[in-house]
Amino acid sequence: MGFKLGSINNKAVLISNDNYFDIETISNGEVSSISIEALESYKKLTNLYSKIDEFEPTGNINDVSLDPPVIPRNVFAIGLNYRAHAEESNMEIPKFPMIFTKHSTCISGPTSSIEMKSDLVDYEAELVAVIGKSGKDISKDTAWDYVAGLTVGQDISDRPVQFHSPPPHFNLGKSFDTFGPIGPYIITKDELPDYQNLNMFLDVDGKRMQTGNTKQMIFDIKTLVSYM
């Protein structure tokens, strides 16, 4: 059994159905109230979630605003990692992952407003893999062990800033405050056994603007974790 991890008022919570449970409270202080630190106690979180019905809910998620489920120390993004996106951009399929960074200060909640800096702000729906433990020189065979879970997000870009001068300023144009909404919560691997076959879509004002499936990824998560 896995778990669903969120954050409310900057405190880590477990989510079951529409109820949320303050992790620090139900663990009697054994697990940190900071999401990125709580993920280091993966086994304890799994154990708590297995008996979640024994605890009194802290509240209902419909009555609160969710924060980003985690504020990461580093954010690595992959450009042109979907075959359809590369083809529609008339660009060659990359032979190696195209890595860029987004500043962690851009991460925001799933329903946060985007503070646009120009009239040419773009959006891209993304799969977000959350690393749960530290590692270095990780092989592809063991890479999946380092992933705590998955969520979804938006890669927001200010195109004039991004392409203001050569070479493009990817990290600057994509890292303004609020340019990295993620959530609503992290779902662990146990709950998503086939992560390479997940449908994703994006609507703007009720109009479908993007559709895709993670099976279209050029480089899968294991490859990317090992490569980086």
C-alpha cells in the first residue's frame, strides 16, 4: 500500500478520500511536518496510511486551499521529451535528454494564480517525478527506487524572456514566481504501477489544448534519473 501526500498551511498531510490528516499529529512527532523531510520517512508514512481509518481527520480538503505538495531543493526539467511535441515543433528527436532547471522559488500550489509578466506566457502540462531519497551515480536498474511518487504540474514560460537573446534563457523565462504549479498531491508508486501509460490533458477556458500519454516519452523516468 502506498499513500497520498499533500501540504496545507505549509504542513505535510496524508490524504484519504476527502479527508486530510496532519502527519506530525498522527505520528506523535516522529515524522516531520515538512513534506520534503517527511518523504525521507517513507516506510513510516506507508505504515500510518495503512491504518489511517484509526485516526481522527484533521479536516476536509474541500474546505481548504492546498499548497504545493512539496517544495523541492532542486527542479530539473526535460525539454522535448514527448515525441509528438518534438515533431510538431519540427525538431529532431533528441539523442540525449535536454536538461534545464527551474528555480524552486517558482513552485506554487495547484490552484494558485499565475502572475504573468507579458502577453506571451505559455503553458505545458507535465508529469512530475518526486525524488524521495538522496543518491549519486544511480544506475538505471535502481533509479526507480529513488522516486517517492508522482504528481502533475505546469511548466509556465514567459517566451519573450526565454528567447530574448541567444542562447535561450530557459531557466530565467520559466522561473518567475508562480511559474511552477504542481499538485494537488503526490501519489506513491504503489498507487500508479504503470506510470508509463498515464493520460494527461490540459484545458483552457473549457477548450482542450493539450492531450498526451506518458508512453510517448522519449526518455522514461528511470533513464532520466540515472542520466542526471
